[in-house]
Amino acid sequence: MPELPDVELFKRLVEQHCMGCVIAKAVVADPGSLDGSSPTALQERLKGERLRSCRRHGKVLFIEVASAGALAMHFGTNGSLAYLVRDQQEPPYVRLWLDFADGDRLAYVNPRRIGHVQLVQSSDAFIAGAGLGPDALDPSFDAAAFAAALGERKQAIKSILMDQTRMAGIGNIYADEILFQAKLHPATSANALDTSATRRLFEAVKSVLQTAIDCGAGAENFTDRLPKGFLIPERHAGGRCPRCGTALQADKRGGRTGYFCPDCQPEPRA
Ligand SMILES: [Zn+2]
């Protein structure tokens, strides 16, 4: 499932190839992948528009166009973007095409059709309206803001890390990695963390996400690029802790399965 590092890679792809390009035509291959507008309305709004900038907030990518607002892209469980030069073979499961005036194309690909594209007035308005918390990698989301987001809650820290209204961008897979690097059990209550554990968790949020981006790794793609000592490549049944070799344990929470090392991340004392 795409998380913050995946979406940051999509953003870089758009920035590298598409900035300043003029949309000759938007082709909606699957109307069900649009939210809030008809294919015709979307095509009319985007035709002739120039791509102005690209912004990521948490797991949402905004492609901002000159006068028609922004396309907000949600990648669901396995969505992605592909950039194709003229006449390059099309990948399967493309739901939306942006065809540029020079013949190149940007494809929104989404095999399972979970996730969608929306035309929004502005990224700021969308973020406020959706109630998203600060982007986890935003420099203004600092140690104090992180401590405030955790609050004095009894809630398990893993659930808070994944709560997009508290901080945006972290899902099940990177939450496991962050907790592993911070040596904290996923069920630890936020209000049981002392100052040094809170600091350690904050630093793990920043360093894990930044390291993944720097390596070009996502949640499920290119995970072999992650440095030695990362949990993600071992996150499966039968996986072992990359630090101590202990068999990883599964942690079921909110319908999702997580993994942790029972030795490196001991259960909190009640
Ligand atoms: Zn371990």
C-alpha cells in the first residue's frame, strides 16, 4: 500500500518530466476512478492547462494546474503513476491519462480501483477540508508538534502514527519500521512514553521516512534498496529480526497485520 515515501517518488517523477507541460487531452479510461466530476467536466477543465507545480501532503499527491485548481490523487492499496514517452507501450490498469502536447503521457495506474482522482479548488482547501494532520516530514512538524499530536492519550502509539488526522503519511508498513527503529512495542500507550522515548520515536519518524525516500524505496516496492538493519524486508510470516535474529511476531490491529520483534520491542509493563 503506497505510503509517504511511495507518493514522494511519484511526486519526483512528475517534477522530473511534467512541469510546464501543456495537457492536450485528459483521457478518462475508468469513470469510476473519478470522484466529484464527470469525465466530460474533467476533460473540459484540464484541456490546454499547463502543469504548474506538484505537492505531496501525507499520502495524497496534488498536481496543480495553471487555472483549474489541482488534481488530488489517492493511490489506495496499489495505485501508482507512470510516465510514458511518445509511442511507449501502455501499462495495464490505467484509469486516467494526461496526454501532453509533445506526445508524452502521464498515467494514473490503479489495478484494484481503490483510490481515486479528484479535481479540487486548491490543495490547501482540500487538506483543511479533509482534516489531514501535518505532513509527517514537514519541517514545521517538529518535536513539540509531534509530542502534542501524541498527547496524553491511552491509545496505542501505532494507531496514533497511522491516524492521518494527527500526522499524515504513515501507514501500517512504515509504522512498523518506525516502531522497530525506536525500539517500542506497537501497543505502548502514548501516555506511557517518557520524554526520551517520545524524542526517540519522533526521530525515528523523520529518519525512517527520509531514508526510504533517499534510497528510492516504497512500502512494498524496491524494499531491497533499504539499508541493512531495516525491518521492512523481513516483515512477513517467518521473518526474523534484522538486529537480533529473533522470530518476528504478528500484531493484529484495526484489521491490519503488523510485525515487531518481541526482544527488541518488549511489551510495555501494565
Ligand atoms: Zn530483535
